[in-house]
Amino acid sequence: MNPLRMPFWGVDAAWLFYLLAALAMACLGLGLWEKISLWRQGRRAAPAPSSKQALGPALADVLLGRRIWRGGRIAGLMHLMLLWGFLGLFLGTCAVAVDHYLISFLHGRVYLWFSAGLEACGLLLVLGLMLALARRWLLPVARLERRPDDTLLPLWLLAVACGGFMVEAARLAATAPPWGAWSFVGYGLAGLFPGPEAARELFPWLWWSHALVSLGFIAWLPWSKLAHAIAAPASLYLQGQPLAVLAVAAEEGDLAALGLRHLLHLDACTRCGRCVEACPSARAGEPFSPRDVLHRARRQARLKYSPLYRLPWLRGRRQALLERDRAAGWEDAWYCTTCRACLEVCPVQAAPIEMVRKLRAGLVEQGSAVPPPLMDTLEKLHRYGNPWVAKKGAKAAWAAGRDIPDLSRSGQEADWLYFVGCTTSIDTRAQGIARALSDVFTHCGVSFGTLGKKEPCCGDIARRLGEQGLMEEQIEATRDLLNGRGLTRLVCTSPHCFDTIKKVHPLFLEEGLPLRVLHYSQMLHRLWRQGRLTFDHPMPLKVTFHDPCFLARHNRIVDEPRGLLGAIPGLELVEMAEHGLNALCCGGGGGRMWHEIPGQANLAVRRLEQAAATGAELVVTACPLCLIMLEDARKTGGFEDKFGIIDLSELVARALRLTAAMDEEAV
């Protein structure tokens, strides 16, 4: 007797099944059509390039769940069970259709192994679903929500899987084939039936129940969060591609005109809560949640551009929801520090950083819900080219008494342009970085110059605050000045300047000289590797390093600063509980340096609490914004007698015993 699959065994009215299946597939197609329509809208707003190089890492992330394992072994195991269980059953269903309608191949040993494989996949799915329910209800994970659909989805899928096992069990109990043990789960459950006749009578009821539950799930799938199974692979693939800068929103809080990558992010998000768990603002109890931003953006984009909401009977509902969103406001967008911690932990790379920037762009465009200090900051940027003082030409004051070439003047030349930056050149405390760094460069024989009082703002501040037009003006001014002087090699003090000039400027500059941009920590590390920077005097100090977000997470520069610290004899580096790519933000990014919001927490104090736990004598950083935030927190948080705050450039200058770095007030 040849083992084979018998379609519709013991079932009548196959036509009814085909009718219901057609309806389910129609619902599935309608849902997919709506999503594809939205994604096409995003493709028109910001086309996304393709790359063969990004395909391999994306497949590894999808099929192996690499990013999910980083958040915990149980989460990784659960995801693999669900993924491979569901994928196996889906492919098995497709194989059955091919066998029934096209080419018959499920018979003999192939059928036996096929049956065993489906049983294994079904068992994996059931175990994964039970683990998922346990993580939400029995041993709840704090970051996981407990909404109705968070329970309905796994229970429904569990009903599908268990129903399939019971159908197979009834069939085996009724027919008792000699190869029944290959379907090992169904074979084990067959004993639940009192006899072959009872199993034969119950089989149609079980089969139709399983069919209805399964077809209902297929119809609901694109409307559930399980649709992330389609969006997440595309989101991960596009994450490795260059990011197009989004245009200014024409309407306050308008998130509809997002690019393809960001619309995919919205559908890829499963609200797992890892972003909330990592967000410094949310952890501090501020009214901001990356997860909620994504959820609200998804709803607004759908209301704006979904073809379904153009139907007459849904227009009223659409308008009511849009009015509700507009009344709620987007003031919480100003809490985001743009630290990228959410993106670092998100399994599908669906972070709302660019969406927050777009929200701010809409608010600035309308002039509504913008904190007054930020409006003042933007006004200074527009009038005076810096966010600090209402005075032009203030950027050269720090260099008084130093013979540094001004490369904005004709006849002045140097190998490297030292791009000082607004904060470093103007803020009293941060000016020590520029002085120390210029002294170190001179000591090492680096040929460098600055742009003096003509140095423009790089555009980062305007970009983070959502002033797109002002950002483009500043980028164009920088381009014209660099091109006019033939300056192609830059070293930046601020990681924010470094990030903007390296990543954002090329998106706007169709013409211009190719730039080579380094952060100063990279430059100093290179000088040390070349033997031009040597430390001959021991410094018996215990230090800890605070990783600036735009240096570590945004640009993956983690080893260079630590390499320099390790090169100083006698220096002991002790790490904080959160460091490197997982470092806690100081709270100065995203424009928060220039304003205070009601309910805003002092994130820098929380960071210094971690520093105090290390017992370090100095907290070292490599960003002027971090330096200012941590210095202020040291004074207001009661840490003045515990340790000092110093920039990496200042510490290097002290280790070299350069005169400008011996001012103890700096630490």
C-alpha cells in the first residue's frame, strides 16, 4: 500500500471550501493592496535604492533572528520557533496545492518525510505560541504590552495549529494506516478517540472547524501585526541603503509623506517595546515613547493615503480620527534626543528618529507648539550663523594668541581644515577643547588651519530641530566656502558636525569636491599609530569614558577613544554599566541643549550616577555637547567632590604636558 495524501478525505461540498477560500484570499489581497499602495506612495516621496550586498545580512537577520537574540535567548528561541514553524506550515500548504493541482509528488517515502516535517513545524509553532503567551501573562516581561490583539493573535494561530493536529489525529484514528507513526503528533493524539467510527463521524466537523479558523486567519493576516512578516524583511534590507533626507511637511505634524523605508518601518514594528526600554527619555519617565510615535505615524499615514479610507462610508471616520490626532498635538516630539538607542535594539531597524525630525519640521513650518527657547535658537542660527550668541564673528575668539592659519583667506594653506563647530568655538567651557586640540595638532606637526570667524554652521542643529530650509542654506554655505578654497580634508571637534558633514551634506551637494571627514578622536588615534603622538609621562588616574551618541551609535566609533586612553601610561580605564553602543545618552542631543520642556528629566545626572559607581576620578568624553551637559550635571547633581569632567582632547594635552591643558579648572 503506497503512502499518499488524500485531498478532501471524508469531506463533502468541496465547492463551499473553494468559495470560502476565495473570500479569504480576496480579503488577504485587499489588505496587501492597501499596504502596497502606501509603500508606492513612499517610493514616490523618497525612492530606495537596491543592493546585492545588503541581501545577505538581511536574510541572516530574518531567518536566524540575529538581532532578536541580542535582546535575550528566550526571545530569540521563541522567534525562531514561530518563524520556522509558521514558514514550514506555509510551505507545506503550498506543496499540497502543487501536488493536488499541478504535479503529484506527495506519495511513498516523500510523503512520509513530508508528514513528519509538517508535524515538526506544527509542534515548533505550538511551543513558540505557548512561550509567547507565557511571556505576556504568566511570567510577564515588563516591556511587552497586553492589548487585546496581543492575546487574540497567538490564540488564533494556536487554534489553527492545534486544529490541524486534531484533524490529522481523527483521520489516523479512522483509517489506521501502517505509516501513521510518521505523523507522530497526530498519531499520539489519535488515542483520544474511542474508536474508528467515532473518529470518522467527528472528522468532518473537525475538518470544517479547522478550515474556517484557518481561512479566517488568512483573511485577517494583513490587518494584524503579523503583517510585519512581509514588511520586516524589506525594512532590514533597505536599512543598509543610503538615507534620503525627507522634505519639510506641508502640514503640522504631517507624517503621511514618508519615504518607502519609513513606511516599511511602520508596518514592520511589532510593538515589542525594546525601543521604550532603551530610550533614555522614556526610562527617565518623560512623556515620550518611540513605540507610540511609530504607532501613531502608521495610523496617520494610513488615514491620509490608504485607498480604503477614500470610500464614502469611511470618510467620516477618517476625518474624525485625523481631528483627534491633531487635537492631541505632537509636543512630545521635542523630548527625543535622537540618540539612536531605539534603532540599536530594534530587531527590524524601525526607529522613529527621522519621523521625529519630520514631525518637528511640520511644527516649525506652522510655528506651533515650538518651545520659545528653540525659536530663539533658530533665530540666532538664521541671523548670526550660530545658536549661542547674537553676534557675528564670535567663532574666532577662542584662537586669540595662537598662530593658526585662517583658510578662509587667500594665500593661507594647510593639509587639514580643523572644523571647530559652533559650540566648541563659542561656549566658554567647550573652548578648552579647541585650544587643547590645536595645541596637540601643533605638537604632532599636523598642518592644519581653521575658517576663523567665517566658519559656517554645519547644519546639524537646524536639521535636528526640523528647520529644513535653514539646514540647506547652511550646507550650501559650507559647500561654497570649501569648494572656493579647495578644502577636502576635514577634522571635526563635534561628533554632530562630523556626522552631518559626512552623511547629510552629500545628499544635498550634487556638485563639489569629494570630502574626507574625520572626528578628532580618529585623527589622534591615527597620529598615535603613526608614532607622531607619544606619551612619555605616566598619569596614575582612574578614568571612565562616556561614549557620545553621535560618535558611538551613529558612527560606530568606539575603539579609537579607548585606544588613546590605553596608550597613556598609568591610566586605568573602568567602564560604566552601559557603555559603547549601549551607552546612556547625556540628554544634549536633538536640540535639548538649548531648551527645557516641562517634565524634562536631567538625563546627564542619571549618566553621572553610573559614572560614580565606577569609582573613577575623571569622566572623559569626546563631544562638546556631552562635556557641557555632564559638567552642568556634576555641579547640580552633587558630584563636584567625586570626580572631574574632561574632554579626551584635554586629557591628551595634559598627558603631553602642554601649557594650555594645565588649567585645573577644566577638570
